[in-house]
Amino acid sequence: MIASLPATTVEAYKTAITSLEDAKAEDIITINITGKSSIGDAMIVASGRSHRHVGAIADRLLRDLKDAGYGSASIEGLPHCDWVLVDTGDLIIHLFRPEVREFYNLEKMWSADQGPEVTIARA
């Protein structure tokens, strides 16, 4: 997955995955949308166990992205924390509570005929 991303996206991707894993995000899925959409090169979808956990994951992710030089990331949904979207420009990260994620099912919508989907295994 990472080898097929443009070089400009790779570092943001690595930072985001590390941040999500450190914040104990669950069911982390990456979808390569390079050349399939003008909104970015890759999409990461992850879950938090509760509103508070989703908010904490988002806060940590924003801090880690800023520390890595991606301070211009846009964020939506932080006050409610059912679904938080973080957009770095090339990388879009969706953070959900499990029931909201199941309802919207972005993985199915974006991975259908969009190329390979990669699941990041958690220890």
C-alpha cells in the first residue's frame, strides 16, 4: 500500500498510522484512492470506543500531524465526536464510533472497484 502512494503522502501516512496506533484506535483500514478521486491519495478509517475516545484520538492525531509539519490539517466533527474527519490535503482520516462507522460503511463504498484495501494488523 505505502509503496503505491506518492512520496508527498508517505510521511503523513506514516505519522497518522503511528498516531492512531499509539492512541489505541481500532479497526484501522487504509484505502488507496490515488488516481481514483481528486480529494486525496489515501484514506484511513479507524474507530474509537466512545465519543471521548474518538475525541482523544483526533486530538492526538492533530498534535502529531502538526509536530510532523502538517499543521494545516482541516478538521470537522470534533465537538460531537461521532465522526471526525481530518484532512491533510493528500490524506483523509475518518474517525468513528463503531455504530456510526457501521451505518456509513465508507470502507465498502470507497473500496468497491477502487483497488486493494489493506488492514493494518494490531498486536
